[in-house]
Amino acid sequence: MLFNSFDFGFFLVIVYLAYWAIGSKRRTSQNILLLLASYTFYGLWDWRFLGLLIASSLVDFIAARTIENSNKNTLRKIYLWLSITWNLGVLFTFKYFNFFLENFNELFGIAETQGYNFWNVVIPVGLSFYTFQTMSYTIDVYRKKQSPTTNLLEFLCFVSFFPQLVAGPIEKARHLLPQFEKKRIFKLDETIIGLRQILWGLFKKIIVAEKLGIAVTMAFSAPESYHGLTLLFACVLFCFQVYCDFSGYTDIAIGTARLFGFKLSINFNLPYLSRSLSEFWQRWHITLTRWFTDYVYIPIVKSARKITDALRAFGLLITMTLVGLWHGANWTFICFGIFNGIVLVLERIPIFRNKKNLQNKLQGIPRIMSLVYLFMISSLSALLFRAIDIEQAGFILKKIVTFTSNGAITTLIGYKLLYLVFLLAAEVYTRKWEFPLEKLESKISRPARWVIYYALIIIIIRYAEPKEAFIYFQF
């Protein structure tokens, strides 16, 4: 059930009306409804993987309770590693097993007919997101940064909350779980803001991301047919496509959660206004960056008695390589992570002693120059992210740097680029707001606001078909 479908709209209205009809005084009944709605939402993707979601929830619930109740550090570590092994094992089995098996066969020259063939399965939607969410809960309990809940219902709701289940934000238990433990009171203002944010998210996904996606797909499906500059332009367009697609999903998720009295974490903060790649990763997919910082980078850096630049560089490279691998079992994603890791090392680690690092220098130059730098890095990063394989990425990169021409330069997208210009202008102008429609009443009159709402709704309905899944659903 896609967020950008009429089916989801119908589903959301039913759950919303039933939820508030139950009333704030019956919080347990509301949680039961949310859990059933979340399982229904997830089961409609593929009911077979619903059991995996429940199993992951139970494993981490039991592990956290055992860790908390045990006085022996050895037993606490055993249950911590049981949780980590389960979560990473599930991820590896469904997402990475065939990738490593294929590369193993290729490395040792084993023919496909001679090699092992374990299985071919669809990756459960949202697996990387809810696995990281439950695993962080157990780790935080072990570190004594989180008290484990004794209420299984509330924990199951925390893991499976349908607005953010399949593509985040990746929530920490100490932020989201307490919201299931307290009474939610109906607030008309929050409902209005939630609906506005959903509307803006749908606009970003259906009108901007999907139209940019048509042009990007044209270029990457037949790169030999396009000029090098056109392919470079396609890489830039893909940067905005994936931003509008993923941040559009996040807007819908946050807006939907608001309808039920919940507050999800901000996941994007105008990343393409960053002055460096380091700043970009602090503004892009914020909850994922924080997850890898807290559970991978910091433990690596703190593993030695003395923190050195070499150790920081090693930590950055390992962390970003894993970020790339998290996105998918493909060498393009691994190279994407390594490339970003190398750039982050170059930005953060001073080459010469007692000199400013590159990140600090980028903060001091005119913004236009830092933006040019960022888009150069982002375009190369986007090429690795979007290419089908390393060979295609190399072919496109060669055409770009050599300005190879196979015909006239084409913009690929025409007048539809105006939608992107409008979106970027709106987000930059309202950058102090959470999203452009949040405080619209403070800027324009009610009739003008409704003109904007109806215009967006008409455009969205006009382009509502065919429905395209969100890019990050595959991760």
C-alpha cells in the first residue's frame, strides 16, 4: 500500500476516524487499533513477512528485559549479542546472502550450475529500517541509556508504527516509545498541520520526483545515446529526484503521525544548501547518520586509548562503507559509501599540521563556490548510487569527463523543471519552518491559502497515476 495511492488515503481515513472515536481516555484501545492497522498495512505488502516483523520485535523485547534484569555482565553481553546476531543475521540472509554468494563463486571461478544456490526471495519491505530501530533499542538498554518497557503492546507499536515502518525516520526508543505510553489528546491544529505536510509530501513525490525520474531513467537506460553534459545533468536531476522522493515520503510519514498525536524526528534539513559533504550528511537522512555515528563511528574511535587522526579516518571509511552497503547489495552502493568516506576524510582531517581542515575552509568561501563544490561531489556520488553496475558508472563518467557527444544536448525534462524550481524556492524561502505549508496563515489570507491547497490537490490528482514506489522502499 503506497503512500501516494488512493488505497492508502481510504485506509488512513478509516483508521483516523476509528482512532479518535475510541477517545483519548482509552489509550490501550487506541494502541491496539494502531497495532492492528500497522500489521494490516505491512501485511498488504506481503503477509509472509509479517511473522518476521513480529519475531524481530519479540527477540529484542525479551533480550532487553533480560539485560535489564541480569546482574551478571557476561549474561548481559550474551543477550546483547544474541539480539545483534539475530538482527544482522536476518539482514544478511534476506538482503546480502546472494550477493556474497555470487561474488564468492566469481572469485573462485565456480560456475553457476556448480555453485550453491540457496534461495531467491523478495527483500521484506522496510527490513533495514525496523531492524536498525529494534537493534538500537537493545543496545541502548545495554548501555543503560534506555529503560526497557514492560508493556509488550507498546513495544510492538513502537516497532511497527505504520507511518514510519517501511522507510523511517529511524526512531530511537527514548523518543517514540514514551509517546505510546502517554495519553494523546485530539488537537485540531495538529490535524490541520499534519494534512498540510501530507499534501506537501505528495506534491514532492508525485509532481516533482516522479517527473524527474522519467528523465533520469531515460538517460541511465541508454547512456550511449546522450551527450556527456546531458548525462551530467541527469546526475544532478537524480540528486533532486531522490531528495524529493525520500523527503516527500518523510513529510507524509511525519504528517500522518501528527494526525494521531505523534511527533516523529526530522529527517531532512535542506541538505543541498550545505557548504560541505560533512554538513550534507548532517542534513540528509539525519536519523540514519545519527544511527551510524552512535553505533559504529563512535565505538570505533573510542576503541583505542588515544584518539588519532588515523583512527578517525579509519572510522569514517568503515562507517561510510557500511552506510553504502546498508543501501543495497551491489558494488555501486559499496563504492558510493567508500567515495563518500574518502571525501569526508579529506574534509575533516587536516593534511598539514596546525592547518585548517577542508571543511573549515569551505565555510569561509562564498556560498556559490561551496555549492559548486557540493554539487560536483553529489553528482559523482549520485552516479554511483543510480548506476546499474560499476561498468555503467565508469562508462557514464568517461563520457562526462571527456565531453563525448552522441548527438545534440537535450534537457530531458522541459517545462516540468519549473515544478522543481517552485519547490526549491518555497523550501528556501520558508527554511525556518519545518515545511513550506506549516505556517502559511501567517503569510497569506485564507482565500489565497485555499487557492494554493486546491491547486496542489488538482495537480496531484491529475498526475496520481501510474503509482511509483518510493525509492527508499527497496532499502
